[in-house]
Amino acid sequence: MPDHDGPPLPHRLSEITPAWLTAALRHGGRLPDGAVSRVALELIGADRGFTGVVARVRPTYRDLPPGSGPPPESVIAKLPTAEPDTPSAYRRRSQQDAAAAARHYQRCAREVSFYRELAPALGAGAPRLYHAGVDPQRQQVVLLLEDLAGGKPGDALTGGTADQVGAVLAAVAPVHAAGWEREPAGWVPRLAVDPLSGQRWYAERADRFLAGHADRVPAPVAELVDRLRGDYADVLVELARAPATIVHGDLHLDNVIFDPPGRPVAVLDWQGIGYGPVALDVADTVYGSLPVADRRAAEQTLLERHAAALTEAGVPDYPVELLRRDCRLVLLRMLAFRVAWLASVDPDTLAGRERALVEAALGDGRLVGALQDHGLA
């Protein structure tokens, strides 16, 4: 049975009708009276997200009583389990693998839990939730979210500025502080993995990477990729010793909007939420978002500010030296995940932004430069 008592969940964009939107907004308390008479749908973000369908929905209302609060002029409909017209390589793989499809559904359902349970108090500037539904039997998820039109989407390919990265970290600091070393809700996955299992997982993919992609990185990085086949378990053991908290888990600039209405930054796409070291978010943002020269100039200040923000929020005994140590470990984890990603795709089957992101995974120099600067390669 679905976990909600609202209207049946649409599986495709064409099922967002005036009647459905009326029922959804009423169920979410956004349209107590009146009705939607017409909807205009605009597909958005097709080049950014590689799963599901996202659209801006502009409703026309009728029979609104005088003096009633205005309903939203537009909403964002997120159908992460719907099938896009042109599925990405990631989505094609999940469609062909029942276990991968189930993992994708679980990630999408966790985002609903974030918006329902954590966002109202912690937020990270996240858009307001107007309606959400989860259907475990059909493995279907739908969210209606505040439209942050007017803000500027971040761009993981072009990167950002030190001020932008600082704003992102400031937005997630309350989430990090609130979950610090506290037992997470049952729906929040623990990101620590068995070290030996993690090492086997990595070694299988490292072999494929080295066979097909070793020439994409400097020789010292290729040697590090090879060395981690025997050392990655030690990295995971050390990371498991770091203090754990709630983390976004995929904090790159494609998941950020700058200067939306009412706040300096909004962090989106919380499917990857988990319980793990704070450095997972900090390193992903700092080392993945800034050109190498800018990162070298700003890194220490950004880490100091985040450690200070945690201290001010009541987090004990986590100075910047420990954050820097954990970020160094996460750099190795970032390398392992990019090796695994590149080992799993054939660039010739990709197009557009998906291909550009694969080519930039190690080719843009950001991660490689950080590994070298930290004496890891």
C-alpha cells in the first residue's frame, strides 16, 4: 500500500492534470478552497539530473474565495522514478538490474523522508515541500516542491567561487551539527561499509579502470589507484573512526541554487543522505567545486570556517586539524568512487552533459591536484 492518503501518484508528466494537482495541493494544505483549472508543464533540468523527470508546473486557478491566501504561482514536480524520454546510462543500467532499480527507489524514498522530517527544522535552504507520495509496491515516488525560479543554478562542470563554496557549507552546517554523533532515524543509511568488502569492491573496479583509463591520469595517480587495491580497507577503517553525522552525500554544485528567493543558497537533491563523516560533504564541495589555484588559496579558510561553525553550534572536540585529516581520507574515497564510476561506463555510449561529467571526473584536474597537494599521489 502507498504510505500516503493523497491522490494516486502520477507515473509520467502527462498524468499531472488539473484534477490531480488540485488534489495534491489540497492534501498538502496549499489549496484549501478553489481548484486548478489548467496546468502548463515545462520540462527542466534534463541536462542536469540523470534519473527521472523534473518539470515546472504553472497552474491556473478558479473559484478562489476572496481574501484567501494565494496558492503557489508555480511548483516543481519531481518524479524521480518516472522514465524520461531519453534515459541516461545510469538509468538504463538500473532498468536492467532489479537490485539497482530497488536501490534507486530507496534513495528516492529517503529524499521524501528528508523533506518531511528534517528539512522543516534544518532546511539547508531546501525548497518547501508542498506534497509528496511514496508507493513501495510500485516503487514510485513523487514530490511537489517550492519553485526557486530567480535563483542561479550551480554548475559542477564549470565550478564555482570560494564564496559560493563557503555559502554551501554554511547552509549545511546546521544539518551537520544537529546530527553529530546522534543515533539517526531508521531510514537514514549508515555510510560506513565493511572494510574487506569495500576493498574487494574497489579492487575489481580498479583492475578495469587501469586496463582502460590509466592514461587519463598522471603516473603517480595511476600508481595510487593500483596501490589502493591493497590499502583501501585501511582507508575505510580510519574513516569509520571519524565522528559521524547527517550528510548530504552528493554535495556538488549541480545540486545547489544560489540566491533563490529568501535565502543565499538552496541545497537540493537529498537522495544520497546518510550518516557518516562530515568530511564527505566538505571534501566533495571544496575539492570538487573549485579550480585548483582557487582551492589552494581558499582551502584552509573554508575548513577553518566550517570547523568554527560546528563548534559554535555545540559540536565538541572537532578542531580544523581533525577536519583536515578526515578530508584527506575522503580524497582517497573520492578517488575510489571515481575509479569505480569510470570503470563501469563506456564513454562512447554517453552524450551531452553525462559524457562531459565522465570526461571531467579526473580530467579537470581538481581531484588530481588535491591528491597531489596532500601528498597522496
